[in-house]
Amino acid sequence: MFHEGPFKTIADVEYATAGWADWYNARRLHGTLGNVPPIEYEQAHYAALNPEPQPA
């Protein structure tokens, strides 16, 4: 996930930064959200606002 060793090029830095940002914004366990990753919390939030219609 994260780059090991020294960064040799700007591309290495960009790749490592993008990987960290993806982890931080989508997959880390967030204590304020009940130790749920932010992406799962957001999906649950919008699912609660727009429930699937039930067949009649």
C-alpha cells in the first residue's frame, strides 16, 4: 500500500501520496464514526435517506 524505502522520483512521491489519501479518505477506521471506514459510513447514510422501494 505505501511505498517502502526512499523516494527516487516525483512519481514515487505522487504515488505514495495518492495511496495515503485513498486510505485516509476511504478505508481507515474512523473513531468518530464508530470505527467504520468513511466510505461505508457515507454509503449507509445515503441508503438511509433513499431507501429502496419495496414491492407492493
